[in-house]
Amino acid sequence: MQPITFTPIYKERIWGGRQLEETYHRTLPKSAVPFGEAWEIVDREDAQSIVSSGVFSGKSLHHLWKNHREEIFGKDLPDSDRFPLLIKILDCADDLSIQVHPPADVAEKLGGEPKTEMWYIADCKPGAKLYVGLKKGVTRETFEQAIAKGTVADQVHAIIPEKGQSIFIESGRLHAIGAGFLIHEIQQNSDTTYRVFDWNRTDPEGKPRDLHVTQSLACIDFEDIEPEMDIPDGKTLATCPCFTTTLHHLAPGEAIKNPNPDRFSLITIVEGSLENQYTTGQTVLLPVSSRPLAASGETTLLQIML
């Protein structure tokens, strides 16, 4: 079976930019509008990846998952109604809100969905910051006081990462992406985010964005103190019950294949191309029976597996 590609879905965001157009040569739906996210792989009621070519052209990812699961994805997969992962590219021209995703036990109580994710830094401007976890000495009490004063940013730990690094964002970890990043995000199929602070900014009409203070306080891990960027375990960047992500640097002609012959994988091309066909920024679904894909030149890619 041939690799399967999908048409990205673009999301306007107040903090977005035009890097998807400038770096990946994408055609964005509108001109002079900030787009912060490209949803490369998604199976949700309100957002569906559609196959862009081949025998399944025009079919949704949901259709493939429901009707061709073993044929395309393989055996012993999660018994979920929807494809369990969501793959994005984030163009962060401005700071994102300081936020948290709910752990599974809390999500159920709040009516949301649990969301664990990881970030791979495809590019960043010098000095760009990620905000992850809390500073030493921060307690729930000092954090609540900072919310009232509008000084939450002073409580959050900042990291200055380098291109090519990654970090795992388990649900419950307070976080924000600062301005100046292009990031590949691999996450659970969830769209639940609780904003606790938005840098005291307002929209063009002078209104602040909605915050979710009560929900955020119920989710934040207040023992997550000053984490740093992850150190890979060989090729493995992150592994958890939801997904495993590995990083590969291929020489020209070197091939990538599914590591488990009974399972599919997703390939996100960070730089370079495969088969002179699949290009930088693109995510490709490699079906269980797919042949290996060869690098057209020096190529860096992420491989994501359930």
C-alpha cells in the first residue's frame, strides 16, 4: 500500500504568523491573517483530515480508522472510536497564553479531555523562551496571589531551548510557548486547554481573552519545579502510553520503515524530503504494508507510533 497524505487544516490564532507560508511554502487560506496552527493529522467531529491523493483520495481519516483499521493501521490497536493522535505544526509569532491540559482523572470531572503532548523545536529565534513548570519557591498560595495581581508570568519557569531539542508536556504541566518558535507538536486527540494567564493583553476591541482559572488550578502540578529540555534516549525523544516519538537523521538513499511490521507509523519530515515526493513539514501515514521510503538527500524526520 502506498503512503497516505492528508490536506492540512489551518487555524487562525491571535499569536500566529505566516511561517507556514514562508518556511514550508504552504498556500494559506487568507492573506495578511495570522495562522498559528496547521492540523496535519486529526480525527474530530469538528475537524477531519481528508486524504489528498491515491486510492483513498477524498476519504476522511475517521473513515479509514473505522472501515480499514487493520488493513491500514495494523493489529492490536486502541479500541477507540476516533484516531487517537493529533499532529500539528505551530507558528508562534507571539506568546501563547500560560495554560494547562487536564490529567485524565480531572478531565472527567471538568467535562474535558485529557491531553499529553510533546514539542519538537523545528526552528526558533535567538533567545526565544518556553515557559514550563514553576520556579523554585512557588506554591499554590503564591500562584493564586499572582493570578489576582496579574503577575503569573513571574511564577513560571523559563527555558531558552535550541533548534532540534524537544520537551514532553504531560497533562498537568503548566506551560506556554513564547514568541519566535516553529514547533512540531504530537499529542493525544484532545482539544481541551485551560488558560490561566494571557499576559494581560486584549483583543482589537479591548477585551481580554476568556480565562479558566478554577479549572486550571484543579489541573496544575504544583510539584513540577524548573524542568529542563529532554535528553533523548538514543533515537527516542518521548514515550508514554499515548505515543512514542523517535528522531532520525537519514543520509541520501537511506530508508525509513515501520519499526513494527504489524503496525503503521506517522512520518513528519522536519527537513529534507523522501522519494523526491514528500517534503519538509509534511506528515505521511506509512500503512502497515508500506514499503520503506528513501531519503532524497540529507533528511531529518520524526517517526510517531502508537
